[in-house]
Amino acid sequence: MDVKYNDKKQFNLKGNQIFVWKLVYLCFGIFNLAAFLIPKKLSKIEIYATSFFTFTYGVMVDMILDLHYDLYGYFEEGFKCLDL
């Protein structure tokens, strides 16, 4: 992909790249809609427990990688809650 990054922190996308991103968002929406509409064999408590575990596990790993190993210092130092 021919993406240029200038000092103003803006991306210059060509028409073909914009079409690809629209296609990605469309597929994302279709897959999410299908995931919500397909009948599930799990109970609601199992779905909520799995979602809660994955969320807390992700936050815990992000904090460990930042505080212990200092791996989140690419642009600014520290873990950013807005990334969630």
C-alpha cells in the first residue's frame, strides 16, 4: 500500500485504499451481525464469564507489559486507557 505519513500526522489514502477500508468495515459489520444472530449453545452466564475473563486478561497483560517490561513507550511513555 502506498500510504504517506507527513509531519501533520495525516494519512494520504488513494481511492483504491479507501475502497478496501470500506470493504473491511462492511465485512466487520456483517460478521458481528452474524455472531449476534446465530443461536448459541452457551448460556448467558457462560458468555458473560468468558467476555469478562478476556477483558480482564487483556488489561492485565497490557499493564504487565507496560509496568514490568516497559514495552508501551513507542510514542509516549506508559499504558493508555484510550487504547481499550
